[in-house]
Amino acid sequence: MSNKEVKAALKSARDAIRNKEYKEALKHCKAVLKQEKNNYNAWVFIGLAAAELEQPDQAKGAYKKAAELEPGQLLAWQGLANLYEKTNHADAREDLVNVYQKLLELYESTDKQKWCEVCKKLVELYYQEKKFLQVARSWHRLIKTRQEEGADNNELHQLWQRLVQLLAECVHLQDNETQQLLLGAFEQAVSSSDPIPSEDHQKLYREFIQCLSKFPHEFPRLKKACEDMMVLYPSVSYPLEVLCLHFIQSGNPDDF
């Protein structure tokens, strides 16, 4: 098979896939591989056709072969991601984390929108696995990227709030770094809220103080948050109640 014939066979395979003739596509690709066993596009097309024929093992093997041949090309990694996303096995989720990490690497300098989409998917996987430090670090990277891309204050506020939601319910499972990233996210969400004052901002402030109260070593931070909230919302008793409760429980007047 000449170089011209290889190109013609790959075009026939592409056309067959477009026409949903997946078995025909496999025939063309295998003919190419007899001549060029390391042809990247042939392996990618086999992966795509096999996946459509519900042959996941063959599809995975083909995509992996293509990724090994040209790790800097997107198609094989995208194919693996699509394949693993349809699988619920724990092993597939672990493989999917690795694929997402590779896609982030490839998208970082070429397509920021795709990078953000994959980052959100990766965070969701980390969250399902209760890997909260990875959740926090990855979401911070997402926020930094959106800041660099010129995201407005409202979008950034929503992103900080989402990080709070991802971390706030599982404080007892977190290490110190994750807890600090959570508290920092709360502070960013509180300060970026608009308008101030408002019912939503007051609710967020209350949740922040409630979170801080779970960490005895963060009393100076708690005290400041309560005092700041009392200035903004003088008719709201909650921050004063929190401070009084701390005083009763600690029995230390030097705290005030």
C-alpha cells in the first residue's frame, strides 16, 4: 500500500464513521495498520468505531496505543475521556483522572474554555472520591485562570461560592491546608458579594461565622468576622450570640 493509498484508506475510514458504517471503518483502518502499524489516525479511528460498536476494550486499547504514539495530540485523549465517562467502574474513574490531567496540560496553552470545562469535570471526580485537598487546589487554579481571562466580579463570586459549597459540608474530613482554603474561599465570597448589604450577603456571612466557630484556633478570625458583620447588620444578633457562646465555653475574658 503506497502513501497515497494509505491516505485514501484513512479518508474512507473517516467517511464510513461519518456514515455510521463502523465495521467498514474498522476494515479500512486495519488495512492501513498492515502497512503502517504506528499510524496515529488509524488507531484513533479504530477507537472511535469500536466504541460505537460497544466494544470498549478494543476501543480503549486503540486509543491508548494512539496516545502512546503521539502523547501531545488531543484526539486519542479526548476519545479515552469519552469512553471512561460512560463507565462506572472504579478503575475507569481513576484512569479518567489521569486523562483529565493530560487534557488540562494540552488545553492550557491552546483552549482556555476547554481547559475550564475539563477542570470542572476533574473537580467533580475528586469530590466524589472525597479528595478535598485536590478539589480545593484544582478549583483555585480554575478561579486564577478565569481571573487572568478577565472574568467579571459576579462570575468570580459564583466560583468562590461554589468552592465553599464543595468544601463546607465535610470540614471534619479535611486537613489544615484544605480548611484554610475553605476559609479563604468564604472570605473571598463574602467580600465579592454584590450588593452589600443584602439578604444573600447576610446569609453568606452567617454561614462563614458558623464555619469559623468549628475551629477553636481561629478565634481571632472569628472575632473579626463577627465584629465586621455587626457593623454591617447592627440589628442582627447572631454574631453577638456566637461571641457570647465562645466566651461562656472558653471562660477566658482575655478573648474580648
